[in-house]
Amino acid sequence: MPYLSRIRINPLRVESRKLLASPRAMHAAVQGGLPGLPDQERTLWRLDPDNPYRPQLFVLTTDKPDWTHLVEQAGWPGADGEHYAVRDYAPLLQQLAPGRSFAFRLTANPVQNTNRPDKPTTRQQERIEAGYRRGFRIGHRTAAAQLNWFLTRTARWGFDVPVAPHLDGTHDTDDEPPRDIRITARQRHSFGKGPGTAKEAHVVMNSVTFEGRLRVTEPALLTERLLAGIGPSKAYGCGLLTLAPLPERE
């Protein structure tokens, strides 16, 4: 049974600063709240810093977690109020039906696979010259490319993104009308994989937060993406798609 958690983070604490600055450290903290073995638990997480004074961590887990350690290390352990909430995810999944609309948020790492990068790094150039035959995973860097990455994949994820509401029925040009989606945050991350790893074991990724409105087309496909995540870098805070029901339009 899946569970969606929301944990309040206190950004003024020393431990919190470490977690907020490093996706690798936050991943380790998330894994610490799971009762099962790390390789047996499918976990997605996302940090939402809408309010920089009260950032919130969202985590989707297979088993019911306990976030006491996170509250003690990076929250307000002695304060009043709800420090974290854990909700059964099944009721939301049961609402998925063709044509149903939801507000959504996704932080993802839009990438493309290529055999010949336009501007290869030193390491990539060395591999090319050595006859490296596997493709390279290259992150999309511009907002336009990142948005296109999202919109060209929605069918395989079980939904579409409708035309922006203020343009419904009013767009009379030959151009593709703008969709009800926007990029609200873009960030480049660069960090090592941890002590003891090779020098080249360095992670560089571009995380992008998309928000907007989606319409369900294939509930089974969408359920799969909600539970398994979207795109790469899931261990580092990417891939968690969350939904909020919207009132049905007349």
C-alpha cells in the first residue's frame, strides 16, 4: 500500500542546511525513515521550497514510514503543530478516470540520449576516442527544450495537458496553442556520489519543476508513473508527480 508523506523542514538548523544543500544527503535521510531494507523499498521524494522559511519534503513510499528522526534532526521537535503527515495514497489513485482533470507538480531531470554530444566534456571525449559504444545521457539545458521534453511524453504517461484556460476556443492561428503548464523552478546540481567513489563518479543534473493542469487519458499508465516516477535521478529528488483534484468544468 503506497503512502504519501509531507515533512516540515526547519532551514535554520545545521543539519537541515546539509540536507537542503545536497540531494545525496537528503536521499540518505529519506531512506532512514523506511522500515524495510533500502533495496527493497521503492521511494520517490521531492523538496518543495515554495516558502524558503518553511520548505516541505514530500515522499512516496511503499510501506508506512516513520519520520521522527527527520523531525529531531531537521524540524521543530519541541514545537506544537503537525511535524509530518502520512496519508494513504490509494484514495487518490482510485479517483483516476479518463477525462478527469488534476492540478499537478513534477520535479524532473529532462534528458536525451545521444552517441555524439555537441559539446562533450573531457571525460566524454576520452570515452569517444576510446571507442565507447554506449550512448551518453545529456541533460536539456534550455527551458524550451525542457518543456518540449515533457509535452512530447505525456501520452506514454497516461495524460495530456489541455490548452491554457484563457485560450480555450479563442485561438485561431496555425501555431500550436500554449498548454496549461509552466516551469516554476530550474536548478543545476553538482555533487559527488560519496566517499570512496571514483573521481569521475560525480553527479551533474538539471532539475526542473513543472506545474499545471493535466487530463487523464489512460488511468493505468498514469498510476504506473505516479508510483514508479518520471525520468532519471529519482534518488536525487526527481520523478515524483503529485496531483490535486480540480472541480469538474461545466
